[in-house]
Amino acid sequence: MTTPAGAGAPTCPRHPDRVSYVRCQRCERPACPECQRPAPVGVLCVDCLNEAKAQARPVRSRLGFTMTAGPRS
């Protein structure tokens, strides 16, 4: 992988002092090891992972009710 002349090494948007050659599979931005999250499609950045979680549909039971994450108090 080469960088254009005059351009420095790619850096993480969240940590500009860290060089990263690994890119997010969704947004193609560089992600340092601290910001990388493994996913079935490869590596995602923290921002794309949070966006994917927000867009995920809720889990439903066989009867069509939304499932909760634990017992209710």
C-alpha cells in the first residue's frame, strides 16, 4: 500500500498521534488497534459499530413480542 507523494502515513481520526494502516470495512477510515472492533465482515471502527448497533432491529419472540435483556424489576 503506497501513499501519495507529500501525504503522511494514515492516522486514526480519534487518535491523530497513532499511525494505522488498517481501515474500517464500512467507512474506509484508518483505525488504530484501540479503535478496531472485530466484526463478521472484517474490522469496524468504533463509530461504525455504534451506528450499526443503533440501526439493529430488536429481537422478537415467536409470538412477535420484543424480547427484553433480562428480568424486570
